[in-house]
Amino acid sequence: MYKRGSSSLFILGMAAFLLFSCHSNTSNQESQNQNTVFKPANIAPFDADSAYAFVQKQVDFGPRIPNTEAHAQCAAWLIAKMKSYCDSVTIQRTKVSTQGNTYDCINIIGHFNPLNNPRILVLAHWDTRPFADAVPATAHEHFDGADDGGSGVADILEIARQLHTKKTTIGVDLLLTDVEDAGVNGNDNSWGLGTQYWSKQAKASGYHAQYGILLDMVGGKGAHFYREGFTRQFAGPQSLMVWNMGNSIGYSDYFRYGDLGGVEITDDHTFVNEIAGIPTMDIIALQGNGDFMPWHHTINDNMKIIDKHTLKAVGQTVLQVLYDNPSY
Ligand SMILES: [Zn+2]
């Protein structure tokens, strides 16, 4: 994924905020909408130790770079895990190209209650970016992708493990999407290649979900989740409901209401929104100025920055939403 949107817009927004908002702030304004916050009767189980072990397992394969042995081995493991938890599993295999490279692309989709409506889609990418190019000196090195890819997949696997034990009433589709992270900044269509393929297939087949939740970099220390521009544009009420849920079950430090002022993240949700037409939010760790976390696309994205508390804050919140299916 990459960040677009104007930092000058952000600065302008901050200036307006400071000038005109002395007696309130964006956090309070938005939290006023919380008078309909859903209070769960029972807190869903989510095992952070299990999720952490799922991150470690992926990292142990090596970077899951498409066309490598680690990628093939991790695919086989993910397919086996999903088949062990889900009611049914669909595998999409295709070839995709970007930047002059062609990649084997494997999307893995687990279904719960495949005949039920409404349905909710939860997705994360499982591939690792082929280069640690956020820092020029390491642009030809690989990185573990513990947070970028690994954490979202781990939370989805733990959600699947829990859904297997205790069913929801609604239908749930868990999409592990491939070749998200081989793109180049400034070229939207070079990102999310597996999701672009899935979205075209979904549209052609008439598939519809009520909304989608993308998990990307949901396991890092000190993570905060702000609703970026596409999330607000395409899935405003749905994402506010999810943020409210996170707040109502004790994760207000993670799920933040502040506006990042024009920052938009091109990520898998962009294509689910634009191609499949499913309102989809991105739960993605961002700093207060809209930047990615410091380890993003560097060799420091490894197990050292993974925090079980962050994995749990997100996984527990999403699982609660799936069980309770609150209105929005
Ligand atoms: Zn990435």
C-alpha cells in the first residue's frame, strides 16, 4: 500500500483546526455520534497468543515474496489452516503483472455459513513486498513482513479458529489476498493485484457483502488506527460503527477518531470499493501525521515490533462485530 493525499492539505486542516476549534476537537465532535454505541452482552473470545504464533509461523517461512519457495510453502500452510477452520474454501490461482514482473497469485477465501445473508467480508494480504525500499540503502534487501501482511493474516486465522468453535448467524467470508505489495508509489493499479482479480470475479458472479473490513499492519507496537480518506469516503457509517465497537470494548487508545486531513491510503480496500462496489474500510496503523509506522517497508518489520495487545485490540473488535452484527 502507499500513501497519497496532500500533506499541505493536512497542514491547512491543522491550521483551521487550531484557529477555529479552540473549544472542541475532532475527537469530541465525532464521538458525539457514539450515543448509539452498541454494548456487547458477551465479549467474544480472541486468543492473542494464538494470533502471535500465527505471525511467527508465517515469518518462519521467510519473506512470502511471490514466485519464491517460501511463498509456495506458506500458501500450502494457509490453505490447510483455512480448510481446517472454515465451512468451505475457494482458491483462486492466476498470474498478474506489474513493473515488468509476472507473479503467480494465489487468493485463499474461507467461507462461514456460505448460504447466509447478510455477509461480511474480512480481508488481509499475505504476500510480502519484494524489497525494503522505504530506505534507499536497503532497497535490494528482503524483510520479514511480520506486521505488513503477517499481522492481518494472523488475526484472520485466529478469527477463523474462533468462528469454527462458535458460529455467527450471518455469513462471513475471509479473504487472504496475494500480490498486494509489489507496486510503485504513484501508480494505483500496480498495488492490490490479487484483490483487483478477486473484485472483478466477485462483481461478475454477483457476490455481495454488506461491507468489508481490511486488516493491514494491525500488530505493531504503539499502533493507532485512524479512518483514512477512502475509508471515510466509501464506508463512513460502517467504519464509524467498527471504531465505536473498538472504543466500547476498551480499545479507545487504538481506535482513534481524529481526522488525518486528506490523507488517503491506496490499499486492497480501494479496489474492493471501486471494482466490487462493497463498502470497505481499512484498519491500518498510521501515525498522527498520516505517515506509516517507522518500520513500514524496512528490514525492521520483524517479530521485534509485534505486540500481542495490538493483535488483540483489532482481532477482538472485528470478532465482536461479526458476532453482534450491529446496525450503523
Ligand atoms: Zn506493504
